[in-house]
Amino acid sequence: MIIASRGHTPSIHDSAYVAPSAVVCGDVTIGADCRILHGAVVTAEGGPVSIGEKVVIMENAVVKGRRRHPTSIGDHVLVGPHAHINGSTIENECFIATGASLFPGSLARQGCEVRVNAVVQVNTALAPRSVVPIGWVAVGDPAQLASAHEHEEVWRVQQGLDFPGTVYGATRTSSMVEIMEGQSEFYGAHADDTVMED
């Protein structure tokens, strides 16, 4: 489904394929020979999404551009099923595995692998050809790697990366009421969306 949103209509190269059950919404540019598979969602939520050439976004992945963090995906990138790319820059020839998550302000430089269920936290930068192992967390710039069992170490670094400010424009002391009032208003803009084609 192709949807015009927030004053923008997606631009999709003639050689690209978007599955009938996928959603491409708003200020999204999809390059030559890309494949957006069933159930995938590529949406510009206040910030653009730019996808290079020969990129495959697999089933049920989410790719989202943010207001202060556009998403850019280079050429020859695989985004696996159920992956979550949110306000991130992914350079050429990266492999983003099933269930991996990249948060706003993150950077995966050329040739990186973010393996199954791994996380690249907000404002984290991976060196070229880095590997984030299965289920591990990358945090900081330059990135430090930690297993899921090293929560205290991850939290120590993550506190300085400003997750609430980066993702929600909030502070650590903002209440969920404040955060969700802002989120509800922001996503309410979709009430004006127009379906261009199914």
C-alpha cells in the first residue's frame, strides 16, 4: 500500500518491488531493484527515509524516519524479518538480521553485521565491518559491545546517550502522561493520510 502522508508521496523506482501487503508511507525514496516484502512497513514519521539500490526489506520489518533523525539505508543491504530500523543510518553492504533493532541517531558503517535480536542503542556508532553478536547490545560512540547479561554496564553508558530526549523529545523525569500526550498528537497526523494505491 502506498500512502501520501504529511505532505509527501513516496518515490519508488520503477524497478523496485513493493509487496501488496507492505506499507510505504510519506517522504520515502526507494532505489532501483529494491524489494519490500510482505508485511514490511517503511514510514516517514516527520523525517525522510532514503533507501539505496538492491536493498531487501524482509517480512514484517519496520523502517522509520524520525523528525530529527532521518533514516538512510545504503546499497546492497539486507534488513531481516521483524527488524526495527528507527532514525538510523546504515551504510552500504550491511546485514541487519532477524529481530535486530537500531535506534535513533545510530550509525552502522559499511559492511556491519547486526545479528539476530541484537540492539544498536541511540546515538551509537559502529566501526566499519563491526559485528554485534546474537542478542548483544552496542552502546556508545565508539560502540562498546555487551551481552544481555551485562545490563548495568549498558545502562552506565546508555544514561549519557539521552534515550528519552532522542526518541521522545522528553527528559528522564518526564511522566508517561507527558510523553504519550505528545506521541498521540504527533501520530494523529495520520488521520489526514491518503492511500495512493493498494
